[in-house]
Amino acid sequence: MDLGLRDAHVLVTAASSGLGAATARRFSLEGARVVINSRDESRLQATAKAIEAASGNPVMTYAADVTDPEAVQRLIAYTVDTLGGLDVLVTNAGGPPSGVFDDFTPGDWEAAARLTLVSTVSLIQAALPHLRQSKQAAILTINSIAARQPVANLTLSNTLRPAVAGLTKTLSLELAGDGIRVNGILPGITGTERVRYLMESRAAKNGTTVEMEYAAAAQSIPLGRIGTPDEFANAAVFLCSPAAGFMTGVSLPVDGGGTVATL
């Protein structure tokens, strides 16, 4: 199926590894022109080279901290100047630390809000003037199943992810008249570095092993296994594509049916 993304101008943030990298790779395989971002230039370069080897298309990089609004402005300017415009914005950032309410200081809450919510707001605000000039504009917020129901030991995410989902739905209504589709995607337990960190945290808390926590997580998912980044990316790129042109305001779980599962 041709998703209609050839030569589309795409920015994916937090894309040096994990779900962001897999999503950028799928865009590039579809023929899109892609800029990837994270804070680590060396990891970005390695990821870009791996994607280019798979797709045969050049992938550009820009290192920036998306919690810094001024850096976000520079990132969007670079993307537009390099690609000649912007059609698709995929907002993504590393998740906040795991823990329960008593573990966190007011500073922790402020940092988590900047990472999870404010970065999304900053990226969309900076991108909107350029997306309004696109004939196939789409925004995708990479969120979490924590937006739908609380996940054990993830108090920060459980509080902030629903705010991103609310922003996504609100913008889908406000921007529909501009022809800009806005969707969200809610990954469940997927084979990424972030999930391994969560499994390590849970193992330390429960006095178990990481392998035991992965096994318990898989058993809690109706499909009986954790997801892969490529499975997530397939859904993410579809939502951003003209093939999903009548879809907006969706927060799509990609979780093996395991929204009731806990990490």
C-alpha cells in the first residue's frame, strides 16, 4: 500500500533510538525526507546512517534539547530550511523517571512537565506557521498508554500523559479548519531502552529480576508478548500519511490489547 509520503517533509524528535528511530526509519522507507533530533549528536549520526543504509534516502540530523523553547525554534528553522518546508511533525521525548508520589520534589515535577508537556507545546507552536502552508499537514504526539489509565510506579507519566492527550484532541478541533490533522499514539510495553529502564526499576523495587518482569509483562498482554518498535512505527507513520486522511483527534493504543497491563 502506497501511503502517499514520498518526498514529504518530516521531523521526528527524540529519534536517536527506540520508537522515534523506528518511526523515522519507516518514514524514510516510504520515501519521505526526514530530519531526526535528539540531544546526542553522535547517536543521531549513527542512527541516520543506519536508516540511510536501509532506505537509500538521506536523513538529516539536528541535536537539540526539546525542553528548551529557543532550541526548539532553531530546530524547526533548520528543518524547514533543509527540507524546504514541513508536512509532518512527530513530537516525542524521553519519559519522566519512574517512581511514586513521595519520590518526587517540586523540581522533579517541573522538569517532568517541561519534558512531557511543554516540549510538545513548544514544538507545535514553532511548527504551526509552516504546517499551515502544507497540503498534507499532520501532527502526531507520541504519548503512552498512561494517558488512558495509570501505570504502576509511573506517577509523573500518569499525571502528565493525559494532558498531552487532551492537547492532541483539542488541537485536532482547533486546527481542522486549517487542514492540519492531529493524532496521538499510545505505545504499550514495547522492546525499547525506555521499557528496559522501567523493568529494571520494577525489578529493583520488587526484588525480582529484569527477565521475570519482562515475563510478567508479556503474560499481562492479551497477545502474550511485548511489542516491537517496528510494529509501533507502522501504525505511527500510517496515522501521519494521506492514507489516513479522514482520521484526526485519535489517540491510538498500540499495546497488544494490554491497556489494562502495568509495567
